Amino acid sequence: MESNNKKIQIALPNGIELFIKREDLLHPIISGNKFRKLKYNIQEAKRLGHATLLTFGGAFSNHILAVAGAGAEFGFKTIGVIRGEELECKINENPTLAQAQELGMQFYFVSRAAYRDKEQPSFVSHLHEKYGNFYLVPEGGTNDFAIKGCEEILTDTDKEYFTHIICAVGTGGTISGLINSSSEKQQIIGFSSLKGAFLSEVIRNFVSKTNWSINDNYHFGGYGKVTDELIQFLNSFYSQTAIPLDPVYTGKMVFGILDWIEKGYFPPNAKILMIHTGGLQGIKGMNFALKNKNKEILQYDKD
């Protein structure tokens, strides 16, 4: 197996093998699928002669921090349009925004109503009037360049060895890249971090293969929501494997996969590869929220 594919050494039935691809180790700041999504966007921004990257995100967005890190590393100014005007006076209380600011990102805080219109031409025109010329990276980073980068996640060995490739799904870019680069004999499964099955329609815009499906039964209440059961599972998984998982995306996926294995969803001798898409920077923010609610916290807070 490739060096960043780690076998999960826990007892599994029916000869099933379970591996995790540690994409979270690609870069200390531009982590996991964000590294893949930004790779060709950065190249395109340079080709077009842009000096500034502008993007969108929420309070604890992995994408916001990754773009800030990419700007600092590759010589771009960065602007983050942030959902929630109330956050402007709370930057120092927010580890994600504080680190992005340290990396040079300039923020534009907007109301939630205004944020919903972020893709409208009138809003983008307003941004150009305010900031001048920039390369626009969509929320979550998903576009054709991002999918091209995510197509590079699977190696030739991965395509030959594994029967199932599984990832968490947010905006659909990562799984679209995996589908495009997969072999026809493989099943690609996405575990949605959001309520609703609408993501399937988004993904169909980027893929032509049919060897994939989306499961939305393990969102634990919706995007960014967690339960005591999930936190306890993540702490237990870390104590058994020394692999940290984020609670918004990959953690929910791993919970779902192990539940499926227990319920006999996978065939005997299935060889399953889970994609660790990073997101560990968000653990500090999650723990801050959990502490305020006197809840159990994740025991592997990322430095």
C-alpha cells in the first residue's frame, strides 16, 4: 500500500480490510482536500496574473484558513468574505479566523442574508468595486480546477486494490474527483455532512460514471452539529488508532462506515479505503463550543 494509506488495526468481520488515506498530513495548514482543491486554482490565478484571492466561508471554515495559508505560501493577498457580522468583534475568540488573519487574510463580514446572495452577479460586482481585481475561489473551493486536483487523490495502486472508496461530502468536489479517477469496478460512497440528498444533483454536473452513491443518514443533526455519542466515538477511535478525526466531516464518515460494517452492508473480503480530508484545525473551535455547553470535548486538540 502507499505510505499514506494506514490500515485500521481493529477487529472486523468477514475478512473485511479497512484503510484510511491520510490526506490530512499533506500540509500543516493547506490540509487534506483543501490542498487538492487549491492546487490548480492557484496555478490558474497565477496564469491570469492575479495578485489577490477572494473566497467565502463561515466562522470555523477549513477552506478560509486553507486559502489564507495558500496566499501566504504562494504570494497572494487574500480576502475572506465571512458569514455573520457579529464575528467582526470576536476574531481573537475564534482560532480559525485569528490564524487566518495572522497569515495576512483581510476579512469582510456580511450578514447571513447578504451571504446567501454571494454568488449573484450584483454581489460579486460589489466585491470588485470594493477590492478591485481578484481571483474568485468559490465557497468550499469546488469548481472544475478543484475536481482536477481531487482526481489525483487515488493512486494506480488504490484503483487496483480497493473495492470501495469512501469520503465525507460537503460541496461535492472531492467525491467528484474520486469518481472521475476511479476504476469502473470500484464503488465510491459519500457520507454527507449535511441534511438532504440534494448533493447528488450537484455531483452529476461533474461526473459521468454511475459507480457512486451518497448516504445522508449520519449527519448527526446537520452541518456542524455533533452529539455526545459522536464525541465519545471519536475519542475512543483515537485511543485505539492514534488517528485524529474532525467532528464535522471525516469523523461522521468513519462512524457510519463502522456502523455499516457491523450491520453487514459490505460484502465479505471488501477492501475499503476511507479518505481523511483533513479539517483538524476546526477541533479547537468545536471544543470551545462544547466547553461552553459543559459537554465532553475531543481529547486530541490540534496544536
